[in-house]
Amino acid sequence: MKKTILVSIIAFVFSLMLNAGCQEEEQNLSNDKRSRLIAAENLELKQELEKCQTELKQQKQSFKSFQTEEKKQSEDMLVQLMNLNSKLRKENNELKAQLEELKKQLGKE
């Protein structure tokens, strides 16, 4: 009878150890699966980050080009306005001179 109890206890302890080992293996598999999912998510996030950084660089370049073109157009327009202003001043002076000449002619008559 003592042998049977001792054998039963040993069998019980052995089954507990096996069960604990199986649970540990399941945990390891679960941890491995979780690690793989996290690694896959990290890779996906890195790719998305690279895509966003590339898009940002392109937008910065596009903005710089826009600024350069706008500055050039503004300068061109300023030169055109200055030329027009100069022409109008010259024309204004000529018209003033003609007006003075006409006033002199009227005064003589």
C-alpha cells in the first residue's frame, strides 16, 4: 500500500512537471508569436516613416522651387513697373513742357 501511494505521488509530481513544461512551451510560442507580430509592425511603421520622409523632402523641394520662381517673377514685375514708371514720368514731363509752350503761345496772342 505504501508503494502504491509513493508511486501515485511520484506519478502526480511527474504529471505536474510535464504540465508545467507544456505551459512554458505554450508561453514561449505565444511570446515568439507576439515578438514576430511586433517585429512586423515595426517594419511596417519604418516603411511608412520612410515614405513620409521622402514625401516631405519632395514637398520641401517643390516649395523651394515655388519660392524661387515667385521671387524671380516679383523681380521681373518690379523691373517692368520701374520701366513703366520711368516712361510715364518722361511722358508727363513732355506733356508739361507742351502745356507750358501752349500757355506761352496763348499769352502772346
